[in-house]
Amino acid sequence: MNKIELLAPSGNLESFISAVSAGADAVYLGLKDFNARAKAKNFSYQQLNEICNYAHKNNVKVFVALNTLIKNSEINSILKILENIHLSKADAVIVQDLGVAYLSQKYFPQLNIHASTQLTIHNSYGAKQAQQMGFKRVVLARELSFEEIKFIKSNSNIELEIFCHGALCFCISGLCLFSSFIGGYSGNRGHCSQPCRRLWTVDNKKGYFLSPKDFQIADYINKIKDIGITSLKIEGRLKSPDYVSKTVKAYKLLINSTKEDYPYNLKQAKEILFFDYARQKTTFNFDIKNENIFEPQKSKNLGLFLGNIEEKQNNNFILKTNYDLSIGDIIRIVDNKKDKSFILKIKNIIKECNLYKINFENLYLEKGFEIYKISDAKTNIKYEKNFENLKELPQSKQKIKISHPRINCNVNLPKLFLRINDIKWFALVKNINASVVIKISKNNINDIKNFILQNKIKDLYFEFPSYIDEQDIKSYEKFISFCINNNYTSFFINNISQLYLFKNKKVILYAGQFLYTLNIYSAEFLYKYNIKSFVVSWEDDLYNITDLSKVLKKNLIIYLSGFPEIVISKMKFIKDVCNKNIKSNKDEFKVISQYLNIIIPKYPVNLFGFKNKLLSMGIKSFGIDLSYINPNTNYLNQILTVFNNNLYINSTNKFNFERQLK
């Protein structure tokens, strides 16, 4: 039976020590910048060096999360960080941005690179492509079932890491633009504002309709050990040291179990995990597709429910519970009527049977408020050395001279692309002086084949989705062969797995909006894999695009209008939400429920007012996205008039274009 590495989160020094003490085989952590948990305390360069020394003495590996998208102006900072990670002798760097992977390979080839779950690797072709690109390990998407993971393992040679416990994003990791759209705080850059945990209104019903339960697959560790997975990962760099210690102990117990003692140890482990003070648990898609994923009644990680306040007495309240409470424990007090909660560290407590009298100060409390335990009394963590007041590390005397990207490709791009996902649009756009991009999905692939055979159209482009299930790969391969046989050779792709899908095919490839190129080095890396042009991400801003245009102006495509897919989810929404509009105090969005659940804004993005500015920068190719719009001649004529005459449309929906992507 394969021995699996247990990988623990370390959002701060206490969590790191807790992970090592509890028996983790490896830890993952972030530095102060460019990691997907910017709200965690994280670590300085000096601390990283000492942590690596300490961990290695205890036979523990250290992986550094550099798992965000990088703007062009941030490249020099990234090189400095990579150099410090290299000098600290960290065991690997976890990466989302292909430009970071490329620079790491080029200047620090000894540094192992792991593909973050933010890279959305979700099938065997993605794993194979990652290996070809130089990654040592892939962190697989959390949407996968056991059978899919097993298939990927048996059909690839790269190390595989899977999540076993912790919070779930309701959007597929790496594809979420929700927080970015609402306020510019991008989840792809570590600044997610968690709109999924908001209180939303649907048809006058209020609820936390997008807030999923936490992930837990403790029941399946024996099965996982049999298929050769390299690493089990616990999510939680924003969680407490107590959470880290408990989850590590529980999963270490299961990993070390024999088949004979596994049933008993599983019972013990689940008792430990019951007190992780997190949300209710789900296995999501791991075993059978779980339809009970969301918790509409709860917004956040409330903790272990203890009971309701029985009585309020001056500065004390009475709580009846069967769970133990002690001085130093931390509880959450919830006022459901006002959707507010308060944190209280217990300083004074009196117990009589199962009644507790708990002292509080300067908090508004009432009878009936809910009480949750979120942490046990903090144990004194003893550091064997000082990790705080550390001297500046000696820097390498060798200055890195970064080479200028070489993208010698003057591809002849159309002036205008019209993107459609409804074939009925074609009758309206076929006589317009524009190139048509048809979005392919598992639902429309056969209809599009029939349409092509019946109409014999000369000039078409096809765009592949950002997520293709393992079981659907063959149908997409057949579609590619069909297209090539009918002299169609231009394709937009949105995931690195699709590079492998087109391997050895004589086609022209374009990077779509979800195959992110926010810096020129990610573009150069993709250029080496036959990518000729790059669609600017919906969430990018004018300042970054200006930087990109200095090198890529002839290779960029910018969509000036459309409904961006700001959420792509494989979670089954509750019926109250499907195909409805969801509203908060400030925002409104539309849910489109199909094979994948899509969320789009109520109103389209409109960037026509920036066309002249973009033209002056040398960008010549633009797009209008007609997806999620019913075929409409009047709408098409109006929007083409605006495009062709450089007219201005007053619109507040410019995404991050003016305000800047954070």
C-alpha cells in the first residue's frame, strides 16, 4: 500500500509549529505577497529561511505558495521572491501563473514546481501537459470523483496531490471572477472578498444560497492509498493552530493505519474531526455526486453549535450544553435576526452540571442568541528557536538579467470577432464583416457538427470550454478531427489540458480568456506551445494591458462587450436558485443552470469608450460577445453601429478596466 504524504496548512507561525508537532510530512505556506491567502499572516523571507531549516531537521518538507496571477509590472518582484525561495532551500513552489513557472524554470531550475489547483487541472490530459511543461506535481481540482482521480493516476506519471479536508469554493478554482467583478478584489490574485458567503435574495427569499459546506473524505483514505496518490492536502491557511493540529492528527492516524485497524482508527479520526469547529461536511463529487452541498441558513464557518443563550444576567449569560467549555476557549455569538456575530474569549466561567455561566463585557447579547465553539484554549506552543526577530538574509551577489520575451509571430488577426453560444445567431451575423467564434460545449457539439455539414461555411473559429470532464475528452477529439477534415483549423483554448488535446495537430491556437496571460512571460511560455494570440482576461485592467501592448500589441484580442462568465461551478444549486436572478444590497446577477452552473452579471460589460485608446496603443483586434443574449437583429445593429463609429455608450459596467485589478 502506498505511503501518502500528509500536507498541512501554515498561515502563521503557530500553525506551522502545530503542523510539525502533530506529524505532518509537509507544510505549505505563503510569503507576504502573491499567494492565494493574502489575508493570512504569512511569512517574511527571514522566517522562511529559518522555517525551512527547522522543518528539514524534523524531516518535514516546505512548499511555498506563489499561486496567484501576476501583472506585468510585478515581474521583478516575482524574480526576487523566487530567488529567496531558492536560497531558503524550500522543497517546491506552488504556481498558478504560467509566467512564474516559466521564469522559475529558466532562472532557478533546481526549484521544483507544483501546479496549483488554481491552474484548474481536472483531467489526464491536463496532468500530462503539466508534466511536459516541467511541473513535478499537480494539485487536482476539487470537483473530481474518486474514479476520475484513479483514472488520471493510471494514465499519467506526474505526482498527484488532492484535497482531503477543508473549505470549498463554490466556483471551480481558477475560474472565479466573482469577487473581482464586484469590487476588483480578485480571487486569482489572493484577494477574494468571498461573495459566495454573502446573504443573497432570490424571489424575495433570503439565504446563503452560494455558501457550500466543508469538504471531508476521511472515510475514503484506505481507497486513496491503494491508487498511488502522492499527497493528501488539508485546506486551511486561514484556520487556527488548533484546527491544524486536530486535522493533521486525524488524517495521520488514517494514513498510518493497516487494513486491520483502519475501522477502529477511522472512528477515532472522525471523533477528532468532529471538533475542527468548521462547517458541516460534504464529500462533494468524490463518492457519488452530492446534491446536499449548500448551507442556505449559514454564511460562515460558525464552529461547533453549543446551544442558545438561556438567560442573561448582568454581565453573564447562561448556556446549556453537553460539550465541555474552559477558560481560554473561544466562542462565536450569533444574532441571526441581524446577521451579526461576535467573538468572545472566555475569561471567567462557572459550571453546574451542564449549565455554564459565562462572563461577557461590552457585547450586546440577548436570550436566544446562538453560541458556537470555534477554538479550544490555546496551548502554549514552545518554539525551539526565535522565529520573530531575525536578521536580514544575505542576498545573492549575482544579479539576474531577465531576457526580453521573444514572440516573433505577426498573426493576421481579424478586426472584429463575434462570439456566439447559440447557433441561431449565425443567420444574423453571417453577412457581417466579422469573424465568428462558436463556443463549444458538451451540450451543443453534435448540433454544431450538423450545422456545419448543412451550411458549408468557410471562415469559422471554435472556442473550447475551460472545463472538460475526462469522460468527454474523446468527443472533443472527434470534433477536432471533424473540423480539420472540413478545413477548420482555428481554435481558442481555455485550459492547458487543451494543449495536449491538440498535440501534433496542424491547427492555429489562440489563448482564451481563462488561459490567463496577465504578463508577457506567460505569453512567451504559451507561444512555445503554438499559441499565436492572446485574448485579454475579462478582469484585466487598462494599466496592465498598456504594459502588455508594448510587446504583444499585434497578438492581443480585447472583448469590448459581453456577459462575462464570472462563476463556473460544478455544484448543483438548490432549486430556489436555478435560472433565477440573485440579489444583494448592491449587486444583481443571473444564474444559468445547465451541465455547469454559470453566473453572469445582470448587465453586459461595455468598453467601447476605450476603443480609440486601445487603437493608439497598436491593438487592432477586438471582440463582441453575444453569448447569453437571445438572437436579436436590433441589438446586433445597435452594437455594431457603436463599434464601427467609435460611439460612446454610457455604462457603469466596465469591470476592472478603469478602477484597476487588485
